[in-house]
Amino acid sequence: DWIKRVIGLPGDTIGYRDHVVYVNGEPLDYRPIGQYIGKGKGQDMTGATLSAEALPGRTHPVLAREDLPFMMQGEGEWQVPQGSYFVMGDNRDNSEDSRFWGTLPERNLRGKAFLIWMNWDSSAGGVDFSRMGSQIP
């Protein structure tokens, strides 16, 4: 089981170029929040740009490494077939998602993630209690 954000619905065309998601040819809006400072496993993303990405009806944080131009990953355009969804992780430069393994069949959807129940990070000493119970935007 993976937790990913649904970006594209059946029939949509999804594009990803220069850290921008396009839905049916229209770019999503982004608002810079600041620079990400990671800890534990997230340390390798320190320095990434933290932005608010606006999907219809919901804004959520995403990370992108604009300081590493040769690491552009997962760029392209995809058509979402009927009965499937296009999903992406919020850490855009470090996420296996529909850009790499294709669209997600509807039968594989489990539900909506809304709360961080457990955050295990062995490189940060185990359980990170500071995130437990936090809402997922």
C-alpha cells in the first residue's frame, strides 16, 4: 500500500514539466512557501523548494529540487484511461508514482489518507512522535 495524491481522473491528460503539473493542458498554481529543512531520511531533500500546489478544491505542500537541474525526473504527458487514476507523491523528485509505474486501477484504491498514524524513520532513531496525529492536507 502506498499513500499518493490523486492528480488525474479518468479521461484527463496529465503533464509534468519543469516541476509543474498540467491537468488537461492547464498548469496548476504554485505559491512558494520556503526552503525545506529535512531530518532523518528527509535530510537529503534539505534545500528543496517547498511550495503550495493548488488542485481544484484543495491546496497541499509539494517539494521540488530546483537546485539540481540534471535530476529532472518523470517528465512527460499521460492520458488517464477509464477506470484508472493518475497519482503522484508530494516529494516530486523522490517519488515512485504514476509517472513511472502507470495509472492506478480504480480497484486498487483503498481510501483517503487524512491523518499520520505512525511515522517510522530508522535513520532518525525510530518513531517520530512529533508528526503522529497530524492531519494530511
